[in-house]
Amino acid sequence: MFPIAWITLRRITERSMLIQFGVLALVLAYVALGMDSLILSDAGSTEQDGLMVILLFLTAFTFFWTTMEIPREIERKEASVYLSKPISRTRYLLGKFIGMTGMTLGGEAALLTVFSLCMLIKGVRPSSWTLFAAARTALFLVMLNALCCFASICLGEVRGLFLVGAVCLIGACICAVPVLAWASFHPATSWGWVIAHYLAPDLLHYRWEPPPQLRGGYLADLLIYTAGWCILLLGFSRTILVYKDLS
Amino acid sequence: MATADADPSAASDAPPPSRPAPPAAPVIAVRADHPVRPRRIPEPILLLLVVAAALALGVPADRRIRRIQNLADQLSRREQPVFVPFSDMLADRVTLKVHWNQLLDARAAALTRGDADALATATYALLGLADAHQEIGVEMSLPYLLDLVQRYGSDPVTIKAYAALLQPVFLSKTLPNHPAYVQKMVDFAAAQPGGGIQLLATLADTLQSNHESALAIKVLKQIRASGAVRFDTEASMRQLLAMLGPSDPDAADLKSELAALHPLRAQMSDEAGWYAKFTSAGGKGVLRKLETLRAQVPATPLNAFTASADARLIDLYLREGRFRDAVRLRRRFTDYSGSDLENAALFVQGWKPPGDAAHHPTPAKQAAWVAANMPDSVGVNTERWRALLLAGREADANALANQLFAGPMSYLAKPAADLTDAAMGRVSRLSPVLVLHPPEGDVPLEMQGAASVLTAEFDLAPNAPSTSASIHTHIELWLSSDSFLQIVQADEPRSPPPKPVVTKHDDDPWHDEYVDFFTAPDCWPNFANHWAVTATGTTWDAREEIAFNPNQSKRRTDKSLELGLKVTAARTATGWTMRILVPRKLLIPPGSTIVRFNARRGRHDMHAARLVNQYYTWAPIPGIDPRLDLMGWLVVPQ
């Protein structure tokens, strides 16, 4: 499992990856150093802009790279080579997941470091919110990686992209479902809404701004919630992979 | 991107597995030549375990996160910290639910207090909310309606609940109980004034729409039992006739009564059409126009519409000082029973404006039309009572007064009893009374040469213990056949006296020192004449409408009245004096009579360093307000 994870993670040193992350780092430096003096004077807004840029980039990165990774390895028979070794499909799957997640989180850590340094050079000390938002983003990326793994194993590369997009769209709106359940006047309908809420990850959880005193508990619960979704998605992925004909 | 040969080499560099693979046959047959550890747990069970673990972790965490978010509450306050899709729609749903929950809370509180009215109010609010919003559905209110009628089934507040439970939407769940509900409604209707005809008619309509003919006939027969067919029961009785078989013993009578309504409707249509012209007359010379219109129909016997017209004419005659004409018309009411008033009112309620007969007037226009042309049953019955008093039929008058001055008009019971005493000549029962008498000495210059001069004098008394009793105000009244003279002699210890600020006729005199007088020539609350003069002789006169109503907010003052006051005022060594000469015509009927009367002095100096605000009256009046219902009696003897 870990060798496969390491092989996957090691690809962050490839030139194309470095170029992508390098460009993004420049953008972040510009945001941290320039935008607040040129356009905005609000350091809080600079932090939000930077974190938003990181989130958008890493979401897109995960969306494309993770969804493509396993189908392409299967297509090129690389997966068959791995599995010809004494490596189970479960370990292969977990290895790919850990590798892609590690690459994403490593990239986030690097970008966050660049961004924070630039802010410090500018004379603005990153707030505790930055750490909270970075942790929240990391958990979202972990969940997204699991979703991409599941979608790519389930439907292949292109259709997997559509599945991830659809689930994310549903996940962005599914926060309405518990509210509808609460506001429902019929108990059966309420239960239906509540069950429907667990058919997709609630992405509002990864955007919510709790009061500062609740951030720690919120992150702990978000971590468990993310773990639950990862277990579910990877569990289904493993089952599909077990029965998948890779020959 | 990884190359195809890089990864396998890296994988081959990896350390060997810590546990050798067992020799069992592989479950996953990727390659037959490499060993795969046999699976100990069947795949479906493993998947179930994974799902269970995911749910065990995710669901509680999700619930805790949502508790922190408290999204429903944030949406209801529209204060959520991040963008939420469909937030407006969700906020509306949440607001509706919050409203529903508030009503449930109000209902629970009413249950705890045992407050039937509050419980009914909350339940009907739930019913209204459920009926108005499709997402709730009126069926949601059923348990609350059932609970209400179960707890307070005999209380009239549950009428609406019974009516709702009989609606078709609840038919499948309440049908077995309909006979009991209908019986309750019939009982409630029987306890209502007029037999609850409207309630029963609505109930019969509902039952007919439910195809519950037997119950509908029962209700319609209850309406039938209320008496002969009238305009308000006509539609219901036609329903009943259609539902009754020809063998029913009442069918023939009912048919003939319904047939008899046709000529009555035609007659009332003519009468109401004439009255509509009468009520629409206005503008300059309205009294002459009304007299002309009244002359177009027979003076007697009166019907609801001609009696209403006469009541209006009497009021106008009294305001014009035509007291004899008022009495002449009033005597016509002696033999009028007023029995057709209710039917006439019912006819007008369903009558459309003649010009709009072919059209459909708006509800507001229809309501205005009905209100304008409705027979004036209060005015007519008041005149009937006055006519009976004029005729000396005190017992009949009292019987009518007991019906008339009850309920919302009970505030008139005391003035009615006083007026009965006055009309019957029981002056000793009236208080305070001032009886005019022939003069014993010289008459004032203004009265010299006048016929039938009478006089009286009195002092005003302070109306509060804190008001100085040593400041005297003496008033002499002089009445002739044409004029009414008041001579006022007032003490004023302040020197210099307060500077006058009112200098123009009909400006409010209450900002100065003043004296004012009140008379109600008809001794009744339709109006009272009111005139005031300041210490420097500035005059003010007006007519106080709805004079006896103790609810001052409903009283209004008509300053257009001009009494023709002539005033002379002068300073004296001890205060001031004043002579006010007023034509008698509008104030006191000719000949021997009794009128309501009062006099008052106000010591108002708004510009003094310390506000002086004192009142002296003849008929005692507490407080600042003139309280015209507390006026005394001025007796003009033969």
C-alpha cells in the first residue's frame, strides 16, 4: 500500500506538477503582497481571497488528476502489473488514495506556506481563521479524493468526472434537505428528507463559519464526518474493484 | 504523468510482504500465477460492515455539525454567515413552520390554563394557516379541531370547529360523527338571537354539498320552525321544498308562503326604491326636497321606509327649531308597530342598486348601497318610544325602551328613564332642576316689551374640592317667547386679570376665561346646542352631535351652527359681568316645556406663571369634560 502511495505521491516532483503549483504560488504571492494594497486594504479579505484561490485550484487539481489516475493505470495495464505482485486490490486502492490525497495536501501545505510567508513579508500575521479554513479545505480535499476514486473506478475517467461534478452539485444544495425536513408538516416526509440528506456529502459543512469558540469542536466533527464518507466511498470502490475485470 | 515502466519497477523495489500468502485458491483471479490471501469475510457482509462503520461515524458527526450550524434558525433570521442555496425559499418554509409552532405553543399554553377562548383562537389560527398553505394541508388541523370539540363541545366558541369538521375535506374521517355535530350546531343556532338563521342556512348548504340529505332536511326544518318564510329564509325554504316529498304535511303551506313572498317583494321593491331617492337627496334646501319626496307617498299608515323617512325629518325639524313639526310627525308613530322593519332590512340586504341591476356591483359598492338604504330601525323605534310617551302610554313606552336601550345602547337607559319622568311630568324625580318663574321685579332692558317673560337665577359651584369656593359666579336666566338672556356676574380676584388671547368668533374660547351654556331642546342624545363667551366678549357656538354619548371620542362638534349671539361684557370692581342674548328658536321649544340645560365657567389662564385650570358648573360634572349626559333640567312652566 505505502509503496504505491509513495509512487503516486512522488509524482508531485514532475515538471508539469511543479509548473502548476509554481504558477499558483505566484498568484498567491501576488494576492498576499499586492492585491490588498492595490485594490483592497482589508487584510481579512486578503486571507479569504488567498484561501479561496488555494481551494479552487486544489479542487480542480483533485477533480481532474484523481479521477483520471486509476482509470488510466487500468487502461495502460499498469494496474495489472501492480496486482501481479503480492498486492491486494484493497491495498492498491488505498495506496492510490493515500498518494493522491498526500499530493493534494502536500500541495496545500506548500501553497499555504508561500502565502503565509508573503503575508508576513507584507506585515500581516495570518489569523487563526486561516488555520481553520486551511484545515477545513484539507478535509474537503480528502473527501473529494475519495469521491473521485469512487467515481473513476465506478464509471471510468470521463463519466467519472461527470459523476463527481453531479455529486458536488447535489452536495452544494443538499444542505436544504434537513431544513426541509425540519419545516415539513408530515413525519413521513421528514424522515424521507433526512434519509435523502445522507445520499451525498453536505458541502455546506466545508464552507460553514462557526463562531471562533466552536471551531475546534467543529473541525473534530468535520474530521469524523469526512472519515465516514471516505470509508463509505472507498468501501464501495474496493467492492467494485474486487469484481472489476482488469484483464 | 507516470510512465508505464516506472511504476512496476518502483513496486518491485518495495519491501516484501510481512506475511507469506497462503496456498489457497485466489478469490480474485487477476493472474492465476500469483498467490492471493483468501477472503475470510464474504464480500456483501464486508460491504455492510463498511457502510455501518461509515454511518456510525458520519451520521452523529453530521448531526453535531448541523446543531452548531442551526441552519433553520439562521435562515429564519436571514443571518446565515455563508451563502446557502435556495435560502429565500427555505426561509419562507422555516418561517411558516415557526408560525405553526408558535400557534401550537399558544394552543398548549391555552390548554394548560384551561382557557377555552384562547384554545379556540389558536386552533382556528392553525386551521386558517393550514387552509391557506398547500404545503401544510387543511387535514393537518383535524386533530386540533377534534380535540377542541372534545374538550369544549358545548361552548359556543366551538361553532367554527364544528362547521369545519363538517366540511367535505374531513368527510371520510368525521362522517360517523356528523349527526352529533349537526345537533350541536342546531343547539348553538337556537341559542343565538334570531334563531341563528344564517348559521343554519350555511350548515344546510354544507350538508347538501356532502349529499347528507337527511341531516340537511333536519337543519332546514329547524329554520322552518323559526316562523313564516321571510326574505332571509326564502332560499333555505326553497331548498327544503325541493327536498320534501309532496306527501309531507308542511309542503303545501310552505309552497303557499313562498308564493306569497312575490307580491311582498314587489311592494317592498317600490317602497325601497322611493326610500333610496329619499336618502340620496342632499345639497342646499335638503329639508324642502325631503318634504316634497315625503309628500309623494301616503302619510299613514307607516311602513319601515316611510317611518325611517319620518325619523330623519323629525331630526332635521329639531335642528331647524321646528319643534311643532317634529311633534306632529312623532305622533304618527303611535300606531306603528315596527313589525316590518326586520323583513325590510332583509329585503334591502339582498337588493341591488336599480341602476346596476343588470351588472354585478362590487362588494364594497353593494355594502355602501345597503348601508345607505337600510331602514333606520333604531331611529324608528326611538321615535315610536317618544310617540308612546307623547300619547301618555307609559307602560308600552317602557316595554319598548327595555328592548331598545339594552346591549350596546344600554348607556341610554338612564337618559331614557329621566326623559320618561320628564314626559310624564314627574319633575320631582329630575335633578338638578331649575324652574323658571314670572319675574317679581324689574325686567332687564333686553326683555322689556317681550311676552311671557320668565326668570330664574343660580350660582355655579366648583366641581372639585381643590377649586376655590370663594370665587362666585352668579347667573340670571331670562326667557321670553323670542329670546333667552343670560346675565353673568363673575368674581375674579386676580389683578390684573389674565390677558385675553381669543379675539375672533368661533376660535376656541378654552384658552381664555369663559362661561358656556348647553341646551338639548329635545332632551335626547341626537344633539345639544353649546355656546360660550370669553370674559372679554368673544363668542363661540356649535352643535354637539351624539351629545349624550359618554364615549367622548365618538362625539363631534359642528361649528357651522350660528345661534345669533349678542354679547356685552365689562370689567367690574370685583371681576367681570356679561349679558348674552340668544334667540330662543333653536334652544327651547315654544310654550311649556322641559329641556336639558347646564352652565359652566372655566378659569383658564394658559399664560399665567402657574396654570389656573378650574371649573364651576350648575349641574355637577366631575372633571374637565362637559359630560352632556349629566346635564340638568330647565323647566318652562305655562
